[in-house]
Amino acid sequence: MTGQVRTVDGRVAGRRGQATRQKLLDCLSEMLSSSPYRDVKVIDVARRAGTSPATFYQYFPDVEGAVLEIAEQTAAEGAALTALVQNRSWAGRAGWQAAQELVDGFLEFWRKNDAILRVVDLGAAEGDKRFNKIRSKILNSVTGSLADSVAELQSKGRVDKDVHPAAIAASLVAMLSAVASHQKGTTAWGVKQADLKPNLALLVHLGITGKKPTK
């Protein structure tokens, strides 16, 4: 954990306090995997962390405040997805590799953070601007980097001039996030995970380059 961490009343938390705060967040994260976040109570989080509700309230105003903190941490981790797009070559086999690594990154990020991302999606769908802002933070940087990739290929005459880079990028990112959030559900459609990745990568490559990949 970096930077100063403050309590609700503005005091700077010491090392022990920071550890307690993070333990509360970790326990809440675990509970979100099995319970709707609105059903989670402060006393349950505190008990699981081996502390008291009074201690919880030193660091968070309520459960929703703690959920938002977890979501912000997740969004910070999601910034790493941009590295899968920036300064990548989309020519030849390198383009196919880039598409596969982007798909792998999205699927893994969603698997790792499934519980909190479901809460973020729910809050955003309900019109909560705080959750919508966090969701946008996770996806916008990747969208911008993909749009830059399409625009660069377009400037070199390798992508049709009628293609709108931002529209293509936004569509691809929306597809990736939607599929990533429904990975378990795809098995009900008879789709194996082993088949999901290469087909998603094919769609990404086609979307960016307009061509089938060189494998």
C-alpha cells in the first residue's frame, strides 16, 4: 500500500492501522464472492476480520464505502490491461500474438476480480455515477489505445479509410468485457474455454486489422 491512508475522521493511519484496514477489505472481497453486497453487514465483515464494528467505522463510513474502495483498487490494477495494447505490432504473426494476449488479459482480469466487477456492473447499470466512473476507468484506457492502433494502421493504408477507430475500439472492448463477465455462462451454450480464447482473439484481430491473422 502506498501513500497516506486516513481514517474517517481524517487521522493518518499507522502501519498497523493500514494492515487492519486492508484486512477488512480482503475479508469483504471474499464475502462478495458468495453474497450480494447489499446483504453484507458491517458486523459480519468485522467478525470475519477478527475485529469490531467500531474498528470498521474508523476506516469506512459503511459497507458501500468499503466496496467502492475495493472497486477503486481493482480499477488501478486494470490499468495494466493497457500495456497489452500500447506499442504492439499488428502485422503478421505479431498481430495474432497481440490479439491473443489481450484476450488472455481480459479473461484473467475478470476471473480474478469477478465478484467486485459484478458489483461495479450492477451499480453502473442502476445509474450510480460512482460505479459508472470506475467502470469507465477500467475500460477507457484500453479503448483509447486500441483506437490509436486502428488509426495508425489506417494512416499506413492498411485499414479502410471509412473505418472509425474509436467506434471499432469501443465495440471490441464492450465485447471483451461482456464475454469476460460471462465466462461461466458460456459453458451452458456448449462453448469450451479452450475454444473461447482463440475465437475471441480472431474477432479482435479482424476488428483491428480487417484481416484474418497469420498464425
